[in-house]
Amino acid sequence: MKLLVLEQWHLGDLALASPFLVAASRKYQVSLIARRIAIDVGAYFWPDVMVYPFEAPWTAFDRKYELWHWPWTKMGQLVRDLRSLQFDVAVSARWDPRDHTLMALSGAKQRIGFPRLGSQVLLTHPLGRGSRLAHRFWHWRQLADALEIDIAQYPVRLFPKERDLIIIHTGARRTTRIWPLERYAGLVRRLRDQRRKVQVLCDPHQLEFWRQRQEKAKVPGPLNELLQLMLRAAIFIGNDSGPGHIAALSDIPTFTIFGPQLPELFAPLHSESEWIEGAPCAFKPCYDSCHFSAPHCLLNVDEEVVWKRVERFVAKLLPVAEDGPRHLRPYDG
């Protein structure tokens, strides 16, 4: 049977969808509509899934409601391609009527999803959305239950781990999720003073750089550079962003510095992962943008407070380093 899956958002969202994709590919012939980075992610985590690269205009951070800028010709071709494949089932973990419209246009016989704004008329099997504060992974679990598949067998190990290597990733796709770089520098200095081995992946906007580079090259690959560096780690420390979710998926405990988002919605899926929540704000959770000129919820997270939490987190998971500090070259993209 043929299963169509829609997950057209970003790296972290693909990571959270990965357990479902792996489990579904054991029972179905799975095709995934996703951004081009899914080709690289899939090569590591779900190689049996066929990726149809498409950047849905309604998943853009900016100008998503300017319909005259939407790629209508490409969207028409996408629908024709999907109908020719004759899917038995289509699913989306988003409560987005635009996803549901695409599922209906695909011609899939069964369409399973979470209705909103009357989109239940486009679904053959509408599901309850649950709590507003349910973790994003909960929706994938509900879809798995509807398809009677088991998604318990995660995380996975892809590379041998360097038992004492701490990776610190200071970037995020949105600037509203980037804790100040000088505070990260303080964490690095303190860890190295404790004779810890630390490698810094330091470009705050490198994922967007990779995406643009990959689009120009028309081939997959740039994301591999990040994955091969990152997935050797024993511990991952970073912002609320995609690499942290990929690390957790790869059996690496993570420490996340949250700002506009809520941990109960987006905490990485690892039993030993920890986080520090951003300062209170009446507008949280924020998704695409901040209501203020700067994300005070993140900027007000003090370095000393983070350090105390990070120090305990590292001490719990790693033995004290026996040799001197290792100053590894930062990766600059």
C-alpha cells in the first residue's frame, strides 16, 4: 500500500517525524512531501522513504499570505504527479487546512489528519487535536495509532561516539531563538577550564546558508557536513533549533536554551535531555516572529543561571576529563 506523508517544515520538524516515517516504511511504500533537506536527513534515518522535494509557500516564515507570490505552476504539477501515483492513504500531523486540501487533491483514498476551520470535510478520518500544550510528537503518535503501527523503536546510533566530546551549536534558523553568542563563549570557556573537550559549531545562520547552497547546486549534500561533525558527540548543547532534535534522535543527550517556544511543545525526544525555559512572556509560545523588537524571553536568560544548569548536566553524563582542555577548530560552514 502507498502512503503519502506531508511534513513541509524545517529540520527539527523532520526529526520529530522520523520515528513515524521509520515505522510507517515497514508497512507501507512511503512518499514524503518535504523541503529538500529531507533528502539528506532521510539518507541517515529513513532511507526507504521516497522524498518529493517541495517548499510549500504556507510554511514560509515571511510573506506566506501573499498568494500572488505562490508558485502556482509548480503546485499544479505537484498535484498531477501525486494523482498519478494513486496513494491509498495520506496523512499530515498539522492542523492546517492547506495540507488537507493538498491531501484531497492528491486523490488518496483515505486522508487522516487534525481538522481546523472546517477542514474535516477534506478528511476521511479526522482526529481530535488534543491539548493545546501537547508535544508536537503527540500528533505523530496519534497518526501511528490510526494506522496501527508501532513507533517505539527510537532513538538510533549512527556513528561511534567520542565519549567526552561536547558539541555546542550556537545557531538557529530564526534570530529570535539565538541566545547571545558572547554568552555561549562564556559557557565554552568555563567548560574548557574544567578540562572538557568542546567543539563549537558557530555560524548562527548556517542552516539557511546550506539550504541556499544546496538549492543552487541542485544536489543533496551540504547538510551532511553538519551531521558528520555533530553526530559524534556525547553531549549536545544549543538553542531551540533543528540540530538539537537531530542530536536527540541520534541518541545524544541535549541541553536546550529555550526562548519564545515552550519546552512542553518542542523539547528534544531523549530521556536524558534537559533544558532551561525562556523568561515569562504573555505572548508565548511564538512561532514565526516576536511581538517585540527583541526576544526578551531569551535575552533575559542569564549566563550564570545557564552555566549552573549546564555544569550539573555535563557532570551527570560525563566523567571528569583526565587530560588538558582540547581547543578544537570551530566549524564555520
